[in-house]
Amino acid sequence: MKKAKAYLYILKTLNDAIDRSMRRLEKIRAEMFGMSGMDYSKDRVQVSPEDRLSAAMAEYVDLDAEINRMIDGYVDLKREVYGRISGMENRTHREILFRRFINGQSVPFTAKLMKRSERWVYRKQSEALRAFETQYLVE
């Protein structure tokens, strides 16, 4: 069961990593457009704004490319996980795994939508994870 849960949580982990990277990208963008001009009131020599802008732009482009690769991997993995869950026989197991791992719904929210108790959802999720692991992850 631990293997199945870890495998299915990869989607959430990857999605969280994409979100963090996108926030970093927005921060870089804001810094690039928020850079001020030359400050002539200071006596010391500093790196020119053009150098900082070039470095920020290079970081932005690299991070944007990395995010695109991460999104491609996420979409491929989600398609694979979706297909595997769809291939499960038990409809209740499929529904719980879709809600919890594809849609990212919490146990209380899932229980409310399914008009069941949270305990029931936890129990069925455990059953579904065992079935998933038996069907797909045991070699």
C-alpha cells in the first residue's frame, strides 16, 4: 500500500514543484521590470543595470524552459496514472482514487461529496491502494 500511495503522490509533489517554480518565475519577472535606472548619487562603482537585467533574463529563460519540461512530465504522468486508475475493476476504488489523487480532494470533501463518513473514505482508500498496488506495482 505504501508503494501505491507514494506513486500516486508523485503527481501532487510534481504539481507543487511546478507551482513553486512558477512563483519564482513571477518574482524574477517582477524584479526585471522593477529594476531602477543608474544611481548617480553614490560614489562607489556598482554592476550596471544592464548586467543585472541580462542575468535576470537568462535565469528567467532557463527557469521557463525547466517549467515547460516539468509540465510535460506532469501531463504524461497524469495520463499514465489516469489510465491505470481507469483500468481498475471496482468502481468505488476508481472513484476514490480519482477524487483523492487526480483531483486532489481532501478526505472530508470526498466524504461529503460521496455522502459517506470520513472513516469509510479512509477504509475504502486503503482498499483501493492495496488493489492498485497489487494490480500495477507488484512485479
